[in-house]
Amino acid sequence: MGRAGGKKPSTLGRSLAKPRKPIEQAQAHKHKHLYDDDLSGRSLQSITESTDLDEFLNNAILADTDFVAEKQNFLVLEKNSFILENLEPTNDQLIEQASNIQFLAVPRRPAWDSNTTPEELDANERAGFLEWRRNLAEVENNEKLVLTPFERNLEVWRQLWRVVERSDMIVQIVDARNPLLFYSTDLAKYVQEVNPVKQTMLLLNKSDLLSVSQRKCWKTYFDEKNVKFQFFSAKIEREAQEKEKAGVGVESREEEADCPPELHVINCGEFLEVLEQFCSASNKSSVVVGMVGYPNVGKSSTINVLCNAKRVAESSTPGKTKHFQTIHLNERICLCDCPGLVFPCFVATKSDMVCNGLLPIDQMRDHVGPVSLVCQRIPRHVLNATYGISLPEPEPHEAPDRPPTPYELLEVYGRARGFMASHGTADQPRSARYILKDFVNGKLLFCHPPPGVNFKEFNEHNYRNQPALIASSSDSIMDGIEAMQTGTTKQPLYKGKRKVKRRHHGEGQEQVVALTKSKKGTKPGYTGYAISGSGKLPTNIRL
């Protein structure tokens, strides 16, 4: 008999059509690009680096053109074809950078008015962005230039355009240790092109890492360039707010006591006064202040300390902030937070990008180059004092002021911390990650000087109070092993029987009874030490 309910209709056609849906969806997702026309499906993921194939496909989709792959058309590259020998920019590189500085421009938004349709504006923005990408691609092909990773997603640049058009003042937040790397001069020009009435300001965050003399050098430089700036430290302000909430008094730093007013690191109240003065000068009841900056320069931290509360999320990776957002400080000031943007800029090598925090340290493949920069910039005695190690001194035939090599630093640091690899060698990649993170976070402090100033003289104040050399406090294990191998132990070793029985009685006293077997029975016996009448031994015996 058949099944109850009778024969069901055939589902052969449905079974054949069902597997096609996942395949079609996968193909559609594979060819879907970041610059999709669907406004609801636009991706705001930050993209700073991409492969050559992805770059080619992105440009093809932006240009709305088709292409045909050519077979048997390839180029063989050498292993070290992209490695530059110089860690610092050479004269030829400086000349090339000056001649190509105009290509490091912020992509402009095409002109539009009320009669422009959304489709026309979208097509114009894509065309302008594609031309901007092509110009930067020509710069990247120059072998004498090294271009930093930059934002390649059009949607993120659209957020910047909206922030510039909406704001009355644009505040660029940069890292005070290397302001020129994070400061985009072309952004200030673009703000003036949008509206000459708009103002720009440079906020040097992490200025507590700069000495008074270093701030004076930067003040002279920015005054010559007619750049409005302020020294600020979000970290110091956050610590002050936490102490104030806990009821602990805030102590002023000794270095700031004798600091001139123009070199003073302003606090949140003083920065709000600057914004209030701008609001009064603009003859407006309220102003919008746009906050723009690289990732990991303290932009979100600055906004949170100004609000005295956590209003925006903090992250060192690009793309944490998806859209621009507004935060009202009071009735007159409104902050407009822009997603973190990576502007194109010139550097000497890719190692410099790692040391400045532009590339993730955990994903680096070559650790020798960045550590070489650290060895050149941080003196030998500072490395010894910071990590409690003793780097080998230069040989007699070498220059006495020779900086330590990266292999010397990684080997000594790895052994001191116990980072060991196979065959008894130090784990150098792991040691490099720890050292580079300390350099980026400011534990190994190095501040870039203005153009024309020697970096050693500029950082001399940072290392003035460091001792010339300290004893290694982290190599106790290695010292113990060496002492056992050489036999130069400081305390006499106990040479009795291995089978011992310890009994504790009295304060600080220790009785050790060694059981030795003999023909007459078991009796206490010791070698190397005399037993007192009470049967107690000194407590400094090492077993």
C-alpha cells in the first residue's frame, strides 16, 4: 500500500532550482564592490592597503569599464626588489618628494547645486575619485618614493566632505611626536576652497611627551607657516578627571610651573575658551567644530575628555567610526566627529610606517628594519636603563659611538625576557613586537624635530636624566646558569646527602637533619659545615 494521503506532486524542478540560489547569491556577493549604487548597502569599511589584483578591479569598477585578461604576460621580480637600503630619506628622495608634493591632495568633491540629480552627483564623485587614485598610482610607481597607506574607500571620503561642509571650524588632531606626518596641509586649503570664512586649527595631542624646549621649536616653525595650533594632552586630562571624581587633589607638573603661557599644555577648560572666542568672533549663536585626524592619534579620547564622559568609542584601527556624528558640548558648541582618515604622505621606508603606528605591528613581516630605526634613534644607555639589560659594547676596531645593531638588541632582550626559540637562540620576531609597541606607545620616547633641526640635539633633553648604565635586573636566570657553568658561585653549596628532612622550629631558625645510612645505624652527618651544640644550622645554606 502507498503512503497515507496519496501521491505527492513531483518536486524535481524545485530540487534543481534550489541549488542555484546559493550559487547566484555567492556570485553576486563576489562581484559586489565597495562602491555599490545601493545607498543602504554602501560599505564604510576603511581600506588602506590592497593587493594589486584588488586595486585593478576597484579601478575597473570605478571607471565602469570592462577588461580582458592577457595570458603569458608576466614580470619576474627579485626577492629584495622593494627593499630600500636607506632608513632615512636621502637627498634624491627629498627632491622627488618636493616635486611630487602636489599629488598628496585631498580628493575634492565635485561642484553641485540644487539642480544636480543624485545620480549625476554620484557619477561625478566616482570620476573625480578615480582620477585622484590614478595620480597616486603614478607616484607609487616611482622607485625613489615611498607612499604611506591611504584611505581607498570613497564612502569614507564622502564622510569627510560632509563634515567639512557642515562645520564652521576644522580641528586637525595630530600626534605631537611627529606632527608633520599626521598634518595634512592640503586639507586646510580644501576647507578654504569650500568657504573662505571657515577656520582651521591644529591640535597637538600627546604634548606632555614634549619638553618645553621642543615645544618652543615647534612654535617657531608653525608661527613661520601661519598655522594656528594648541598644545594638548588627552591623557593628562583624563587622569585629572579621574582624580577629581575620586576626590584626590590634582598636582601640577614641575616642568609646567616655569613654562611660558604660549608653550603651556592647555586643559579642557582653556580649549573650550578658545572655541567660545571663535564662536563670539563669528557672530553666530552656535558653531559646529569638525574633529578630523588619523586613527590612533587620540581623536576619540580628546572628544571624550572634552565631554567629561565616554561619548564615542575609542579604537586604534581605522573604520571604528562608520559615520560622522555630532556631540553637543553646550548650547553654543557642537562637535562633529569624522571617521578616522589616513591621508597620503611620503616616508623614507616602510619601516618608518611601522614605527609611527601606520601599519599594525602584529602583522609585519620584516622586523629588522623597524628595530634598526629604534636602535638609531634611541641611545644605547637608554635601552639598557629601560629594559635592565646590558648591550655589548663596540669592538676596539669599531666606532665608539656606534649604535647597537638590531640583532644585538633582539638577542639580548629575548634572553633577558626568556623569549627563546629552537636551538637555544632568542625569539627575535617576538622580541621585536614588544620593543616596537613600546616605541609606538612612548615608553621608548623619540620626538621628530622640525625641518632643519638635528634629531639627536632635539631629543637630548629626553635622555639627560637617564643613567649611563645599570646592572641587569632581569637576567637573574641567565646569571645563575652562567655561575653554575663557570663554578663562580657567591655562596657555598651544601654537599651533604640528597635525602634530607627539614623541620622548622623557632623564629627564623631551620634545622636540617640529614639521614645517612651506616653499619651502626642512622646518624646525622654533614659535609662542609660544623654542627653547633644545639643541632641548629645557619639559615643561609643552599641546598
